[in-house]
Amino acid sequence: MNTDHESCEEKHESQPETESRGPLVTDLGLPSEASSHSDLTIKSIKLMKCTIRDPNQQVLVLENGVLKAVPDKGTTTPETFYISTSQLSTTSIKKENHIFLAVSKGELCLHCDTVKDPEHPSLQLKKKNIKELNSLNGKESLPFTFLKEQIGSYFTLESAENHGYFIYTSNIPRQPVGVTKDLGKEKNTQFEFENTSVNLNVVQDGVYKLTTAKPCMTMEL
């Protein structure tokens, strides 16, 4: 996976070292609409932060602008992914299953370019803030959109622009992350999403306060 700008080399987002993995995300559903605060409920949550690993215990990292899968040896710092619900909807797929993914503090968005057979699409990082994607029209936002489907405790991520192509990692360590339609043992298309620490704004007694999110890793846009 390459960025669309030659000088786009981003530093990893620093994360505190922990002795154990974060809790797994069992539902990637995200609210797509803001909720009312008149009943003093939790304020609308629109952004999720997580790290991603494959079944081979490889985690996704960003190295010199390239997204790779590397073995998790305990000292590896995974890249933090920012995930947002796309407003794009179809008649056959629920809106909350359309998501955007970004790295580098939300400044580099995963993008699957538009191609026609016999060409094959590629997975790229586009220098665009994830917060801006829902302001694009449907045609512009489609290459940034991925369809997530849960399979047990894992998720698959299919390109909305190129149906049948899924984000994958190679069984060979330190290889770039890509997209493929050749599903099999050599290419992993299922992923676990692990929580990272983040603060939530909540309404309590009419006053917004900060609290630590343990069961989910969401934050406001």
C-alpha cells in the first residue's frame, strides 16, 4: 500500500506500553446520526479508535508511509486506526456497515481505486482527514468506503467500489497490506479489532465530563 504523496512519511501515533492486549471489539456498529441531549444521555459518538490484527497474530503498522502486517512480539507498537461510519447507503446493505478507515491520527485514509476488469484495484493511503469524507458526494466517497461483515469474533472489509475485493494480509511477515479477490489460506481477510484508550464526553447532571472508555473505544468527531 502506497500513499498518494511521495513525501508522506508519517510517524506512528505513540501509545503507552501495556502488559496485555486491549479488549476486543465485538460490534463495529457506529451511530450515524447525532442524538438529542435533552434526556441527559451519552453524547453522540461518531469515531472509533482501534488497532487491528490478523489470525496469524500479525498487527498492522505504518512504516515509511506503507501499511504492513508484522508479527506481534510484545514490543511492536500497532498503528491506531480511526473508523467512522459512512453516510453512503444502498438498498441491500445497512448504512452502519459502510465505514471509513484512517491512520496517522486520521490524516491518511484507506482508499481502493476504481478499476475495471481485467485490471486489479490496489489499496492506497490518501492524504485526507477522515472527518472530511462524509462531505464528499457518493461517487467521491465510494473508493474510501469499505463494507464490514462480522464472522464470529472477526471482521472482513470489502471494497465498496470494487465488490469482491477484500483487504488482506500476507502469511509472509512484513508485507504490505492490499486487496484481493483470491480468498484462501495464503491471504488473510479476517481481522480482530482491539480497543485503545480514549475519553468520551458524557452528560451528567447537565454538565459534560470526561470518562475512560473500557468496553468500547469511541470518541467524538
